Amino acid sequence: MKYYFAPLEGITGYIYRNAHASCFPGMDRYYSPFLVPHQNRDFDTREKNDILPEHNQGYTLIPQILTNRSEDFLRLSAALARYGYREINLNLGCPSGTVVTRGKGSGFLTNPDALDRFLSEVCSGFEHLHLKLSVKTRIGWESAEEWPRLLEIFNAYPLSELIIHPRLRADFYKNIPHMETYEYACSHTPLPLCFNGDLKTPENIRDLEQWFPQTKAVMIGRGLLETPDLVCRMRGAAPAGMAQLENFHGQLLDGYCASISGERNVLFKMKEFWAYFGKNFPRKEKELKKIRKAQKLTVYREITASLFADV
Ligand SMILES: Cc1cc2nc3c(=O)[nH]c(=O)nc-3n(C[C@H](O)[C@H](O)[C@H](O)COP(=O)(O)O)c2cc1C
């Protein structure tokens, strides 16, 4: 089984990936939060920093693109190939309103004919570019009945991997994953399958492996944000101790301080991190609240230092 870190826009940028890979090595892959096409340049500054090879040393990064225009997908992919990337991932899952109203992300799933044309154009372009295409998808817009048709389309192309998040757009991140549609995929596709969704514990992952042995890889997002050593545990390591968690937090904070200007922006990032990482401190609600309210880095540092010291 392979283990992938899911793309999480605003969270798993290169600073996070570097801290994670250094403290909890062993992930098979990280996926970049989605990149979007721009009019006059390939990448904006933030995106360029995120995919620069020198910012992504020591682990495998798969860049992800969000668009419904094949010419834009091919142009960005060619730019990524010039940086040395060999596989590109297509985002067919994003549920955000501004994205889906433009027919992108999970919005693209409402137009299967256009999706079919897009994949056909991208796959023939990729043959010339010697690139592999993988897809990360939801199972439909508002009904699981859409899934067989969508799967039939994916099956027609030589995708290197089909990553399935078995939720509808209508589910956003709520409700439980539609496991029957994942089961359907397992018996109706020759494509290598990756499962994504709600894997939080080693038991969750082992159950998935046992029930769906066709699964080649699992992609984990929020489970790793909450339990950054989850994959190390899958590989037999003992649960991370407080010193390891503190070291991870310290590397992340140093990374953000060195790359983001303005205390408020650094604090914003760290508060978002604690929204998940705070799970490791179940009896510390008062301190976690202080973190959420912190307006100064000096105050933030004091609160977190005492939190790590006092468990
Ligand atoms: C804050 C946030 C940002 C996300 N950004 C992306 C993204 O850039 N690309 C993408 O394909 N999925 C994105 N996702 C979806 C996750 O990659 C993943 O599919 C989802 O969280 C379900 O997996 P999990 O239960 O393991 O977290 C995002 C999800 C969240 C909560």
C-alpha cells in the first residue's frame, strides 16, 4: 500500500510539506494544492514558490491543476515538465462555489461530454510531452447514479491513477463517504485506484485495505493534519511523543516566520494548523482558546511553549 498526503489548499504548501517530511518521513507522495492557469504567466509568485524543485527536496511532489480548458492544462503541464515533473494531477473534486459555477473542479462532473473531450485532448498532448495524467475526483454532483457514466469515461484513458473521494459535490465534506460507489469502481475499472476520504486512524486504514484489496494507495488529508505521524504508525513506529510534535510545530513556525511577512499572517497560518493539530491536546481547551485569540507572536510562543511542556 502506498500512502499519499492529500492536497489541502492554504495548508499543505511547501513549508508544511518540508516540516512534515523532515519530522515524519515515509510518505510515498505529496500532492500540491491546486494551481490555476493565469493570463500572462504560468504561475503567480506563491504557486511558483510552491512547486520550485529546490523548495521540494527529499520527497515526491505531484502538482495538481484546476481547470476545464485542455489548452490551459497542457500549457501549465508543459511548464511543470520544464521543472522536471513527470506526472500531473487533475482536480475534479473542488466543491467551492466560485469554482463549480465556472464548470471546474466537481463542477466539471456535470458535463461528462466536455470532460470526455478534455481528457482526450489532454491525453494526446501528454503523449508528446511524455507526461502521466492522474485524476482526483468526486463521484458526481448530486446523485451517485452519475458515477457509472463518469467511471466509463475515465476507463477510456490511460490514467496513471484514479483517486476517488467518494462524496458528491452536494456532500461538500459532510456526510459519510459513499462506499458502495467505491466498491463499484473496484469491480468496474482496470485503472490503479487510490481511495481518499475520512481515514483518521490506523484501524480505518487497515479496514479499507482489508475490504478493498484492489486499492493501490490511500490518500489522507485531515487525518494527517490531526495525526501527523499516522503513516509512520502504519509503518510500525510507536506514536510520536510530545518532543516530536513540538519539533514539528517549531519547524513549521520557523518556516512560516522566514517566508511570510507580517505577524498577523504567520499567526493566521498557525491558527489554521491548530484547528487540526489541537486534537492532540484533548484536555487543553483553555490553552487552545488562548491560541485562537493570540494577536502577537511573543504571546503565541509563550502559550505553545507551556502547552508542550505541560503534557
Ligand atoms: C482546507 C481544505 C483544502 C483543500 N484543498 C484541496 C486542493 O487544493 N485540491 C484537492 O484536490 N483537494 C483539496 N481538498 C480536499 C482534500 O484533498 C481531501 O480530498 C478531503 O479533505 C477528503 O480527504 P480527508 O478526509 O482525508 O481529509 C481540500 C480540503 C480541505 C478541507
